[in-house]
Amino acid sequence: MFNKILIANRGEIAIRIIRACREMGIKTVAVYSEADADALHTLLADEAICIGPAPASESYLNMERILTATAVMKADAIHPGFGFLSENSKFVEMCEKCSISFIGPSAEIISCMGNKAQARKTMMEAGIPVTPGSKEPVCDISEARAAAKEIGYPVMIKAALGGGGKGMRISYSDEDFDTNFFTAQRETILAFCDNTMYIEKYIQSPRHVEIQILADKYGNVIHLGERDCSIQKNHQKLIEESPCNAISEDLRKRMGETAVKAAKAAGYENAGTIEFLLDQDLNYYFMEMNTRIQVEHPVTEMVTELDLIKAQIKIAAGERLGMTQEDIRINGHAIECRINARMAGTITNLHVPGGKGVRVDTAIYNGYKIPPNYDSMLLKLIVHDEDRELAIAKLKSALGELIIEGVDTNIDSQYDIICHEAFAKGEITTHFIPTYFELTKE
């Protein structure tokens, strides 16, 4: 087992990793930018080291500084969390060359599955259902036009690299295709320094359903059920839940088996998710694979009673899974709300809810100054109860009790969503927000 882990991240996920390490008897090193000198993760870790100025490019995305910090602090492993360098194959290669354990999959797997066009090709070769789309990535508008015409409108234009909703546009006809393609490609170049795109059939009003998988170094792969991540705005997830109310036990079994097959086809190792689009006829299609821990991992932890961060660390240290698919049980229902700030500022009054089945993952505190340089998420509010109806009632109570003053947040809009009749009925698709809350500001 590792003696000391450096956490190449910030915010609530850094706190989450620190706590898991503490319970495992592993020392931790927090890295921080100058803007995060008073951040909670720097106070909770055993040691902390500044790695540069506020801009992420000069701190949390600076590979050389993070590796130097790892060497200086004599850590033997790096946990990347999510975002930043968590899916950067070059960074993983550098870790490998420096004999530093990266808590995640290999550089080769990240490179293969992080490129959406290559991932689609890998899945097709393995017989995994994928949405109809371009067989090869495209860079040129004429190639893209030809692919769109062959697939048939509407189509989704996507960046081959990256994620988080960047470099994505929907095109409904030849008339808007060129504009959408060039807009998405420019965004891709700015965000990921890459102009490679691919085109796929746009499935209208689907559910976004992802399967959590764990895979060790010895070929053992299991799935931990699904999460419904359909409540989104601009491709950014707002609310996630497990299990998905639209999925029967038979469909859950088939989708889980498909996810395990996909992970094995990729030679996957550690924690990851296989993401599917589920259409209105309950046909499912591979969308992408996330080669890291997900923001919404707590809902899976709540319904399985497993610690995914500890599992990641154990797998990276060479331990076997120690469980089979038959050992996995989905108990009750869990829902997660992401609470975001709409501005930088200082938290003047904070009160978080509690009670049985209520969990808050956060790094904010009274007097905390939210820097303008990073992601806007302040905390994740997660609830668990015997069934979906009870979980929704608990979430309403918890959101009603949550107080964050000093900055504007999306607490009220999240409350409005879970109180909507369509949400209560489980009538959820990726079009939920534009359909019912078109004017909602996030």
C-alpha cells in the first residue's frame, strides 16, 4: 500500500480523497495555487505545497510543477480527482517515467478512450452498440458535410477530445451545419488545442445513463449499477440519481454486462464509467467512457455502501477487487444536487443540512473567498432513502435547510426542478431543462 499520496486537485474532491486516505492510514499532500492558500484542502492534508499562481495553466495544469512537488514531498502516488489532469495521457506517461504511481488507468487506455472517435471505433470492434456516426474523425468541412448527409439529420457535432460540453453543437439540416461545425471546431481548438471532430446521429430526448465500473490489474471487472444524469443544462449535469427509474432489472443486467464488456475491450483498469444514451424505446447506445472518478460518484456509494475512492487506491496499489458481481446490491435510492455559485465572492453565512441519509461534500466554510479562477461548484448535496419518492422528499427538506449567503447560487432553481411534477413522475430526459425551465439562469 502507498505511504503518501499527493492530490493533484482542489475543492471538494481533494477533501474527499484526503478523508479516504486518512481512514486508510495514508499520509496526504495537498497542492495549491496562490489563490487557494486558505483553501480547506490545504488545512486538512498532512502537508501542503504551493505550485504556482492562480491561473490553472500555471498551477493545477502545470505537469512539471506537480511532479516536482511529488518528488520534493516524497509522495509515491498521485490521485488526480476529476477535471484538470485526470484524463491527460501525457501527464500519466510522465508519472510512469518518474516511477510515480498514477491512481487511474494507464496512459495508453486514457489516450484510446479519451479520444471519442477512437473510443467509438474500439467499441464497434467489440460489438458494443453505438450511435450511428462517422467511422473516422473529421477535420475538414467537406468530410464533415459528407458524414452528416450519410448519417442523416439531426446530427451532433462533437470534439474528438475533451468533454464538459465544450465543442458540441446540434445541427438539424444542411442550412445550419457549416456554422455549427465551425463554431464547435473553434471552441475545440481553444479548449483542447485540437481541431479533430466527429459526427454522430442526434438521438432526440434521450436519457443520459452511465454505468459505474471497477476493474483491477488482473482482468476482474464489475459494474455498480447505473446513474441517471439526464438533468443537464448546456451539457453540464445538474442532478444525478441512482438507480434510473426507467430501467427494469432485466435492462439493468444487460446494460451492466455491456459496460463490463466495453471495459474489458478497452483493457480498462481502476474506476471509470461507461456512458450511454437511452432512447424512448429503451434502446441504449455507447456515448463515451470517462477514465476517472466522476463528480456524481457519491450516489453510487450511497446505494452500494462502497467507497469508490478507497477502491481506486487499492486497485492502483495492486490489490484485487475482492468482490464479484454477485456481491453487488443496489439498496434504496440516492439523488445528488450540484450547488453552484453564479459569482465570485465571500461566504458570509453557511449552514448545511444533516440527518440520516444526508451527505454534503464541500470545501467551503464561513468566510471562505470563492476565487474566480476555477469551477463554480460549491458543494454536492446527496440524499439516500428507501425509494425515489422518499429520497425526493428528503432532498426537498435538505435543500430547504441549506443556507449559503454572500454569493448568488442555484439553490432555488434546483429546488424548483425537484418540485416539478414531471421530475416527481420520473419523466426525465436531457431536454428536461429546456422543456420546463427554458428561462432558468444557471
